[in-house]
Amino acid sequence: MLWTHGTTEGDKTMSIFGKTFSADAVRDLIRSRKEAQAAEERAYEAAQRAEREKLKASFQEREVQPEALDRIAALVAKQVERGEKQALVLQFPSDWLPDQGRAVTNHDPDWHRNLEGFPKRAYAYFEKELAPRGFQLRAEILDWPGGMPGDVGFVLTWKRPDED
């Protein structure tokens, strides 16, 4: 036999060669391969979902670090050097928000009331440390993959209301 080709399905081996060579055997082999590929894709997607859930849990459990003010100041300094009047200080998937980003998308002035976990703590940090220093914070949807809200960005600004 020049070609040996078979797949294991349970305990039996499917082969399209020899006495079992037929159009039905070929169709069975194709079906078996498609099922195996679909099973691999499902397993891969399940693993990806599990990893994403771990990342989300880790993100939600984070705390604002003691050096946050210094890090934000350094980021702002870099943006000022570039002539910018804003800096992206936090980015995360909109589906990690309880409302999947609807309040942000709809420019709800109370968007921050829907926050949970780390984003809520980050906003509280802004209110306590940065707002009294004259900074503003807005949330926006940064991208729209497939027409759906993607990542949310917390954008820190320092321009005066009368500036463009």
C-alpha cells in the first residue's frame, strides 16, 4: 500500500483504502475530520474564555498602587511634551462592565455609577487625588470591532473648559 491514511474514531480506525474504499468512506472521513476540527476549536475557545475570565478576575481584584500618582504625573509629562492635552490612563474591555459599556456609549453623565471592581477604585482614586488638582476624567469607547463596543478608555484631561 503506497498510502496509509486513517483516523481513529473511538476504537475503530477509519480508512478509505483497501476493501473499505468507497464514496461513503470518503464522506465519513471528511465528516470525521470536520468533527475533530470542530471539537479542537471548541476546546480552544473554551480555554480562551477561561483565560479571559482569569484575566478579568485578576483585573477586577487589582488595587490602585501607591506609586499611581507618580506614574500618572510621568505619563502626563510625556503627553505635554507631545503637545497633547489628555492621556489614556486605563483601558479594558467594555464587556467587563456590568452594562457592557452602554452608559459610556450613551455619554451618560453618571457613567461612573455603573463601575465595579478596579475601574470603580480607579475612579474613586481620580475623585480623591486628581479632580481636586484640576484634572477631568472621561470614559470613551476606544474601538468598535464588528460594530460592537470594544475597549473602554479612561482619559485624563487637563485643559481648561474655555480651551479647544
